[in-house]
Amino acid sequence: MLYATTTAAAKRAALRERLASGELLRFPGAFNPLSAKLIQDKGYEGVYISGAVLSADLGLPDIGLTTLSEVAGRSRQIARVTDLPTLVDADTGFGEPMNVARTVQELEDAGVAGLHIEDQVNPKRCGHLDGKQTVDAGTAVRRIRAAVDARRDPNLLIMARTDIRAVDGLQAAIDRAKALVDAGADAIFPEAMRDLAEFEAVRGAVDVPVLANMTEFGKSELFTTAQLADVGINIVIYPVSLLRVAMGAAERALDTLTEEGTLASVVEEMQHRARLYELLDYADYNHFDTSIFTYTARP
């Protein structure tokens, strides 16, 4: 009832332990707290909080228009309803190294288990679009050092994302990944890899966990979990997938309503009220009410 019973510190420790096991952890992207509860209910290992999803939810493109307050607020809403560890997209850290440090502490206070900081020029753009620009190695390293120095819980996962593959090629991405690990990054997120061989090359170049982004309509092929595990990937995210599925269904439903004047024909495709109440622990709330409010007025 209400929020998750697992503390933020326990979630962070659990994520570290799972990553040390070498298994592949699946982190679907939650577009709101309710979808995070569904991800947990379906047995996944973690929840991803996408900057692109947050931007879209606000009706904005993913071009660096969201603020730290908006990201921290949504992260808090999602992290507190699930016992799973949450990993959040912190973009470029919302400014220079001092801003990065504040970003880390705000997100740590929001209860996330980890976050990633990228090496794009601020303001950034979607990692699978053309025309990206990345900062120089020195700036990228300072961002990660600031992030690492700012955390108070040593188990908070500081992941470094590099977008340089699309700008300067694979070797540049490998060199950047190594530099970011040397700067203290706990994990590496190589964005927009072209194929499994590229993921494998990054995996072989660093001794920290590596993340694969399986976003639809992007630069990377949609590899299976088995394929990614075979090349040693440790975390796979599906950042916008649930939002895309949900919005596709919503658009089809609105078209049906326009054409048929009723939604009767799509009721069977909807989540049933009983299932919604199950995810919301409605029965526990009802039990709490009846156990507290037991007074009956005399006639």
C-alpha cells in the first residue's frame, strides 16, 4: 500500500549485487508510476526513466528542454512506488560540473538507484538522431568526476553515456569509454552502436558493466536478450517502448470512437478495472480504511 517498502539504499545495493553477477538485467522504460508497478509485477529486474519519455509526456521534443526539477520530480514519483532499482536519464547533467554535482544529489534524494550523464553538447538531442555534437574529452571527464564526487551513497550507480560513435566512429567511442571509466564511471552506455560486434568491442575494452539501448526506430538493430547476453552486455533498456505501445493503442481507440461512435468494439483490448485495482493494491487500501474507521454512529 502507498509506496514501496524497500529503501533507496537497499535498491542501490541490490543493483550493485545483480550487476556483479554478470547476468543481463532488463530495464523497460516506465512512462509513469503505474507503468513502473506493472514492470515490477511482470518480473523485470529494473525500471528505466527516459528523458525522451519525460519530454514527450510534457508535449516537448527531446532536445534538452526539460529541467532538473522536472526530471527529479518524475524520478521520485516512479522510484517510490517500486521495489525495483530505477535508472534515470540525467542528460548532460543540466549544465557545467557544479550543475552536474547538484543533479546527482537531487536525483539521489529522489530515490533512484543510478543515473547516466552523457557527453553531448548542452543542450543535447535524441541519441539516435543525426547532427549530434559531443564535447571534448576533458569536458566529458570533468562531468563524470563531478558526478562521482557529489554522490553521498557510494552504491549510487554513476553511468557514463557516450554519443561519440555517431560523430567520430567506433574507436573514438572505445577511447572515450576508457577515459570515462578512468574518471570514475561505474558503467558505460555506448549510444547508437551499429551491430553486435560494436557492442562486443566496447564490452571487451572496459572492465565495468555495459548498457545496450534497444530503442525502436533508432540506429541499432533490435537484438534479443540472448544475443546481448552472448556478447556480455549487463543492462538492456527499452526506453520509449511502453509509451509508444500505449500511444499507438490510444490513437487507434480515438479513431475507433470517431468512426463508430462508441468504444464497445475495443473494450476487450483495454486493461480491466479489476486488473487496475490489483496493480494499485486497492484491497489493501480498503482494508486499511475499514480497520481504522470502525466507529458507527448510534441511531
